[in-house]
Amino acid sequence: MIQLSNITLNFGAHVIFDSITFTIKPGEKVGLVGRNGSGKSTMLKMLSGELKQNSGQIDVPGSYKIGYLAQTVTFDDTKTPREICSGAFTDVVTIEADLDRVQESLEQSSDPDEQLKLAEEMSTLIERLQLVGATSVSEDVEKVLKGIGFQPVQIDQPVNQLSGGWKMRVELARLLLARPDLLLLDEPTNHLDIESIIWFETHLQQYEGTVMIVSHDQHVLNNVTTRTLEVTPNNLYDFALPYSKAIEAKSELLTIMSAAHSNQQKQIAHKERLINKFKAKAGKSKFAKSLESEIKRMDIIEVDTYSGKDMRIRFTEGIRAGRVVYEAKKLCKSYGDKPVIKDLDLVIERGERIAFVGQNGQGKTTLARILAEIIKVSGGEAITGHNIQLGYYAQDQTERLDGKQTILETLGHHAPGVTIGGQRTILGSFLFEGDEVTKKVSVLSGGERARLSFACMVVFPSNVLILDEPTNHLDIASKNILKNTLQQFEGTLIIVSHDMEFLSGLTTHTLEFRNGKITKHLYGIDEFLKRRKLENLRELERNTPKPSVKPPKPKSGAKENNAQARRLKNLEQQIDKLEKKKSRMADRMGKDGFYLESDAENVVQTYNDLTANIEKKMEEWEQIAEELE
């Protein structure tokens, strides 16, 4: 059990926590929520031992192993994901090192007694190696890395070839494999696709240790956690409920407390009127004093009325763009020999508000980067229209900031023509005030980095905005503010996002990326999902692409090829049926409260078995297809 007692922490005059007290029981799955800057990441750092509180006591069992996933990671990136993750098995590494030492000593020894002693030690070490599961290390590493989205070829490539988001996945995999008693996770799903998130949710549900997770993904919190701690400047709210139910319970609690506070204030006002009326009158002063004593003895009901400051974001709109903003003609893009976009014809006109949605790895970010002129096409044309003033927010925008610079220096680099006073005014709109602007970027939380990135964007006028996963790191309140601002933006808007709540009511067109094809729909995301009879983007994005290669026609008179072709066709039908069954099960698993059902564990196991069966049949399909070519 972990006990926090009267924890106080402040940075200068800024109080983060004031006498916080709570207990975490073994095996609990706790969601830690609150607005950006409320101290969520700071709480995880304190629990991990990375940061020391000013006062109070944190009691963690001495035998507890703690794993902490921060928002930034550092490790030897010349190693492969397999090598880094294998390092999680510290017991195995230690025993294998001892075995090497004993083996070397045994080879060098000529003393029979010493040889016997060394042989016995080797036998003991081998037994210990078997007990800690050394024989399944490689299998476990591959299982977890594949679960969070790694392809087999990526597992043995140096990490320095990966983006920041994929490096975060490596660190997450390493922590999951280490199986710490307390797992502290700070925004673990920001860089995961839908399939990986579903796998991750299932893994955490089955995890035997204690988990505390900071996340702005309501689905993850609802599906994983059974307890919610909300941090505010005035209070720590603690509910033995997943996120959505906890928010409802908090609303009801505040309503009750507000009514009680109002009634108490009425009572106090009534008594004060009586005191003022009778305290100067002979024979009544004693009564007045008794009323004063009653007021002093009251436990005053306090209501958390903190609303906090919100960032104020406004995109400066530029000149009027030409009618055609972007046009693609037979556009192709490949990475090496892997085609991502093929023969795309597309026109985006002034004022359109387009959501890029669909399966991961189908080219959403690639197309956004082509339109933003970050990367070049492999074939065809990408034509930018007249008078385009672009504001571009990359998926890894927060990682592009220079950690050595201060907040003020970062904005100054992007806006050299703006005075220091003007820069401070802009930063104040994004909640960076006073001495805060001298903080180094390296110490900022993910939410603070996101706000700084948007501050750098609004400096220049834009008539086109391309935003790639802009809600990553933003709390729910900040996401709503950004959404409201974008609804008022009169230029052209292109958004890549998995966040249905954010996209709803924001777009007029939908660009669907599915099974190697890109299709433009002349309606927004709400109508798109309605016509596809889907409840949310998870259902759209988690469907595994089917093989796009058609089986070759069998050669005339080749009986073996005919049989192989029939087998290929049969496999496609089997895969299709299994995918549909998997999709139905995934729908059920994605619903709130699923993991509280009595047969949840059996359903999850069946889902995993289905996934393995599909992969096995896909491998057979690929093998036969290659033989027929």
C-alpha cells in the first residue's frame, strides 16, 4: 500500500499541492486527471522519487519496484527495440552474467574440488534462469512490441531510425515487460494508433500491479481505471469510479455542496441580523452573544468555485486565398519500395473544412506533410494555390521545440519582429505569465509545450490551417477552447485527428483513408459516421486492411496452381469472416463498463485468439500468393 500524508509542494510562490492526503491500494487502477498545469505530471514525479515534496510523507513499501513513463525518454538509441526491451528482465541479465563468469572459471580451473563446486553453482543458476522465465524472454518481447504496433522488421532496427513517438512506444514496451509493482504512466497513448490502444487497454486490465495513469483520452480512462483522482488548486477529488462516472458524481456533489453552502449562508445572515438587532438591548445581549458563539462553532461549508484561467487562442486570418487551395494530380508517395499514396486526384477549395480519418499507416500524415510542403511527392503533382498563408501544426510539433531555450526565447525565434512586450502579451494569452516565461522548454509538461507551439503559430496570419493531431497533450477544457476558435476561423481547415468529440461539428468534408484508397466525401464527420453506421472513429480505424493483392489467374492446365488459387480464395473468405467476428467483439470491448462484466476475461482471451488466428491465416495467404506469382 502507498500512503501520501499532508503533501505540500510549491515552486517559489506558486503552490502546486497543499496538504494532499490519499492512499493507493495494491492492484488499483487509478486515473489522475485535471487541467494542464494542475500538477498531474508533478505527482507522478514525486511518486517515482524523481521530485521531492516540500513537506509531508510518501510511504512506499521498500520492496516495491516502480516504473515511470515520462513524457520524454532518453536511452541508448544505437540499440534495437528488442535489445532495450530485453533489458527489462534484469534478473535474467544478472543470472546470465553470473553463468558466464562461472563458465569461464570452470574452463580455467584444474582443481577437481573447485570444478565440482562451480558445476553445482552453474546448476543452481540454470534452475534460477528457468524459474524467472528466461526461455520466454524473446517471445514476450516480441508479443508486447507487436501489441503496441511494431512490425517484425522494426524490432531489430536501431532506435535512432525511429521518430520520437515510436521511441516512446519502445519505452512503454520496456516498462510493461519489467512488470513493476507500481506503474506510473504519463499520457501513454498519445503516440498509439487505435489497434495499439485497444491492445494496451486489455493489457492494463489484466495487469496484476498497481497503475496510475495520466490521460486526456476519456475512452482509455473509462476502460482501464476503476478510481479517479482529480487535482484542482483547491481540492483533491477522489471517486471510486472510472472517469465519466466520476465527473457525474463530482457534478452531483458540487450541486449538493452548493445548496448546503447557500442554506448555511442564509442561516448565518439571519443570525447576524438578530445579533445586530439585539446586542445593544438590555436583556437581549446574552442572547446575541450565544448566537455569535453558534456562528463561531459552525463548520463553514466551502464550495470549490475555482474556474481557473483559460488560454486565449486566436488565429490571425490572412489575405483571401485563391479558389483552389490545393490540387493533386496522379499524386504518388513511396518510402523506399513501400507505396503509401498512389495516383491520388484531389481538389481542396477555399473555405473547406476537411477531416482526414481512417486506418493508421494509410497516409494521413504523409498527405498533410505533402500539402504543407514538408516532403516531396514520388510521382504526379501537388499544386499549391494562389495567396496561400499556411499555419502548420505537426504531429510531433512539441518535440520540435528546443529544450535549451526559454519560453520567451522560443517565441522570439518564431517572431523576431515582435517586441519583448508584445511577445509577453502573446505568451500571457497562453497562460505563460511573469517569470514563467524564463522557464526552459525542457522542464515543460506536454500540455505546456502544446500551448507554446500554438503561441508560435498565431504570430503570423494564416488563411489555411493544417493540424496533425492537435489535441495530443491538451486537457479537455483546452481542447474545447481550440475547437471553439477553429469554428470561428474563416479560412481553409485540414485536421488529422482520432478525436471524435473534437471533430464533431467542426468539419464540412471528410477524406477517408482506407485499404490503400483515399476518398473525399462531401459532408462532415458526423454525417460520415451516420452513413457508415459507425458509432465512433475507433470502429473505423481498427479494422485491419485486407490483402490488396489479387490472386493471379492459374495457368491453363496447371492443376496444382488451380488448387492453390482455390485455397487462396478460401483463405480470403475465412479471414473476412474472422475479421467481422473480431470487429463485433471489439465493439463490445470498446463500450464503457465492459470490463465489469462477468465474462470480460473470456471475451478478451477469445479476441486475442482471433487476432492470432487471423495473423496465422494471413501468413499462409502471403506464402501462397508468392508461390503463385
